[in-house]
Amino acid sequence: MSSLQENKLSKTGCLEKGILTITRSLSWVSGCTIFAIMFLVSADVWARYVMKQPIKGAMDIGQMSLVVIGFLGMAYTQVEKSHVRVEVLIARLSKRTQAVLDTISACLSAIIFALIGWNQLGKVWRIVTSPEVGPQTELLFIPHAPFIVIAAFGCFLLCLVLVLDIFHNFTKARQG
């Protein structure tokens, strides 16, 4: 292997390692948020039925936390190949055909999530540049803009993981 190829591989490996480190770190944030919401919901139910008074804003916090949980966990789910897949027909195909179909699927997914992320950034831009107050939660008035940025970031991170998958699947398809 030439030094140019080794250098390319080390850069790709370093980039991949960085993306995977960020993805794993954010999956911990997502998991900790699930844990916190579990306690908040339990406390809210307890307060509602025992104390006859729910925790003020628990619903607002729960709604905004779902953005953190969902969007920061998507990329890690893709890394672990834990997204729902129907393999009834695909399992019967050759490894090369499976790799080609996985590449096509990853390309389409990357395009869709890039568009979703771009759309979310457009929303944030309109909110930030508007003279009016942007959308907020009903009770605690938590602004939506930071959570829209989290959604966009999660989409773009998923795109990066999908691009890595495309390269891996392309390599598998070439090798047969």
C-alpha cells in the first residue's frame, strides 16, 4: 500500500472515529434525558394523585425533552444498525446485492435527513431574524429555537453516519 493510500485511510479512520465518538457521547445525553424524564413523569403522577397538584411545566419539559431524546439518538441507532428493517426479501439476495441496496437506501436517507436538517435551520433563521417572539411552550415559555437547532444537528449527524455507511457499503459491493 502506498503512503498516499495509508494517509487517506488514516484520515478517514480519524474522521470516522471522531463522528463515532460524538455519536456515542450524544447517545449518553439522550439516555440521561430519558432517565430524567422518567423521574419527572413519575414525580408528576405522584404529585397529581397524592398531592392533588401536578408539577407545573412537566408537560412542557417532557415535550422539549423528546426532541433531545429522538434527534440525538438517531445517529447512534444507525451506527448500531438498530433501526427497523424488513429483511424478508433482502436476506435471500447475494451479499453484493444487499450492499448495493443498502447503499441506495443510505443515499436516499442521507438526502432526506439533509433536507430535514436544512429545513430546521431555515426555521431557526426565520425565528431569530423575526422581530416577534418565536414559538414557545405554553406554560413555561421555553423557546423552541434551541430545540430546533438540536433537531437540525441530529439530522446532520445522522447524515454523516449515513455517508460513512455509504462508503462501507460501496466497498462491500465492490468486493462482492
